[in-house]
Amino acid sequence: MKEIKIFARAGQGAITTAAILGEAFFYEGIYSYAFPHFGAARMGAPMNAFLRFDNKPVRLRSQIYNPDYIIVVDPTLIKSENCFNGMKKNGIAIVAIREGFQIQAPKGIKVTSLFAEKIALEIIGKPFSNTVLLGAFSKVTGEVKLDSIIEAIKKRFLNKPEILEKNIAAIKKGYEIVS
């Protein structure tokens, strides 16, 4: 079983990110379980979403303390939420960054950073960088195919074609710009 922990602020799409990624794994025949954790329910408060995936049913229902992967939607949380704490050796972090932002990850953690919010603003017109990060996650980890994420996003925005097309473009851009 592998585990993903998503760091964001309430309203930045972490729960949506986990749900879309979980559905993408489902399309590939992988079992997944996505769930949120947050304290005070207010916009902008730090929160987490979690995702476990495996070739067999996922029965574990606790929070994730030692993730294989992290996705950081808001880079201001890296220090305050100690995002790298507990990551497994050789873990991978996908991090949205802003101009002048420096990331110091522990030894043994691979960090892929990208200006996801800037890309989202250019493509979607809003600072929702989660779909950009999903594309990057697909490419960097190789755990889930880009087409599966696109299929999951199609289902999510089925009745909103303009939003759907912009998010697909954002996913593809996130995939293209990372190595």
C-alpha cells in the first residue's frame, strides 16, 4: 500500500484533489481510499487530505503519518505544518511554489516544484493549482496515467464544459513542464 498526504488551506481544492486522484486509480483497477482532515471549518485554515492506494482493498482508516508522497498546494504550509515530517525514505514531494520561494527538504526526499498557481491563473483564470499538481504527480511518480486523471476530471466537471476544458489544459501543462 502507498500513501499520499496533501497539504493545503481550506478552499484550495485538497479534498477535490484526493477524490480525483482516487478515482483515477480506480480507473486503472487499483483500490483507493481518499478522505480529508481539518480542524476549524473556515476558509483558509490549514488542512490535509489523504489517499491510500493498493492492489488489494484498503481497510486502514487512520490519518497518514508516513506518506510515500506529498502534494503541497500552498507552499506557506511547508514550515508551519512541517510537511516533510515522517515522509518515507525516497519519498517524492510535488510542491507548488511562488517567486523567491526556497524549499529545503530532508535528505532522501525528491522534490519537484513548479509555479502551479501561476499556471492555473494563466489557464483557468483562478489560483486553483490542484489540477496542475495532479498532472505533475502523474509524470513524476508514474503511479497513475495522465489519461486516468483526465477521465476522472471529466466525470467531476461533466456539466461544466468550460471549467472542464480549462482543468484538462492545466493537468496537461503540469504534466508537460516537470521531468
